Amino acid sequence: MRDDPPRLGPWLRRYDRQEATSPRERMREFVVAGGAAAGILVVLAGVLLAFVRFPFPTLRVLVAVWGVGYVIYRVKRGRADLRERLMRADLEREGRPR
């Protein structure tokens, strides 16, 4: 199988066809992004405060959250690898003359 360049997904093609946004829409995007950044800072400050007051329970919770995220990552990666192998097998089967 030759190495084909990756194709643009439909969401990226749609994004390419979009016209320039108005200043009002951009301002709304900045406000949402600023709110998200402020929320993240509040959560980080809360975690820091919890770690200062209760270091070992907080560390156990953080390790547990990391572990769950790592397991989810491994499962998704495994499914993506399986899907890719199945797609390659389908392409190889279709490419053979009957």
C-alpha cells in the first residue's frame, strides 16, 4: 500500500469554506475562551489549596484520575489501531483481482 497524504476531514473542508467572522462573533469567542481560562485557574487553585491542606488524599485522587485517563487513552488507541488494521485488510482484499 502506498503512502497517501492524509485527506481533509469534512469539518476542516467546511471550516475552509467559511467566510471571515464578524467582530461581534470574535468577541463572543474571546469571552468564552476567557471564561474557560478563568475556570481552569479556579480549579487549579482549588487543587493547590486541597494539596496544601490534605496532601496524601489529594495525591491519591490525582493519581486515580491520571490512571483512569490513561486506561481510557489505551482503550481508544487500541480501538483505533484495530479499525486501521481492518480498513487496511479491506483495501488489500478489494485490490486483488478476482
